Amino acid sequence: MNEETFNASIRQFLKTVGITSQREIEKTVWSQIEKKQLKGNETLPATMRLEIPALGVNLTITGDITLE
């Protein structure tokens, strides 16, 4: 195993996850605010799940996204 390649691959995956997730959250929040389904001052519980079946990894991360 090449540790440098492995670490670069993990960083690229996490970068893709982070950017994609942030864009989707932002797009959806703005859409919900425009539709008056959100006021813009909420705290939204969030859950992210990481699965790597070949490694038996199944991790759930929870937190809050605060709009104001």
C-alpha cells in the first residue's frame, strides 16, 4: 500500500463529500426559505452516514446546522 496515495485518495473523497453536501444543504435551505417552509432562524438536526462495506465501516455522525 502506498500511504501517500491512500491519504490523497481519502482527502479527495472527503473534499467531494464536503463540497457536494454543502451545496445541497445551501440549495435546499434557500429553496425552503423562498417557499416559506423555513423562517431562516431554525437549527436543523443533521445526520451523515459513512459506509464502506468492504471494511465493515458503518458510521453515523450527527450534529446541528444553525441558520441564525
